[in-house]
Amino acid sequence: MKTFTATPSTIEQRWYVVDAEGMVLGRLATEVARIIRGKHKPTFTPHMDTGDNVIVINAAKVKVTGRKAEQKAYFTHSGYMGHDKMIPFASMLAKHPERVIEKAVYGMLPKTTLGRQVLRRKLRVYAGKDHPHVAQQPAPLTFNESEK
């Protein structure tokens, strides 16, 4: 029996749309990262881009569990000594709700050339329920009830 390796002619990529309203941030991010990476397909090959494109809508309505809404903070640094910033989760969700989901998903993708240059482009996040990707005919993607 031979080990299957995907080739560009055998890769088929689809589009999915996910409604993030009322979903827990971490559980949503793990499922989205799995689909972007292509691990849900039997043709998964680690060094090839076999994943699908994902559109996340209603990013502003995502929730977190426990006290993360008060305690979670995002770290940024300018490169100068002492110029680090901690942005609280609540203010990041209020100003830039797309970045909350993007940072969660990007943290779960591989830190390789494939992850940085190819897989990051497969995620599109929108704060509201409208998105400009109607021409791609995205299929709605739902998760188990236990993952909400």
C-alpha cells in the first residue's frame, strides 16, 4: 500500500461561510483552522495547501467563556524599548472585531512558509453579516451543538 501525496491536479478547494454569532472564540478558531489547513479531508498532505477558504461573518457577536472578557489582552510591540502595548479584549472586540478571530485562527496555523504566505490568505472575517464573496457560492458550515 502506498502513501497518498496530494498533487496540484488532485487538490479541490471549496468555500465555506461560518456564522460566529454566539459561538465561543477558541472553539470556532480551532474548527476554522482545521478547515483552512485541510485536515478534514482524506487527501490531507502536510506540505501542500489542501485546505478550503473560510468566510466568518458576525465576528462582533463572538463570545468568550469565564473571565476572559475582562482578563484577556493582546500584546503589540513597536520595536523600541518600553514601547509595548496591551490592548484589552473588550476594546479590541469593540474597535476591530475581525482581528480577534484572525489572531485566534492565525495562532493555530503552522509557523512555516506555507502558514505565513498561503494559509493566512484563506480566511476572510467580517464584523457584520454581509460579505462580498457571493460569487464564490460559499456553503454554510455548521459545527456540533457541543462546540457552540
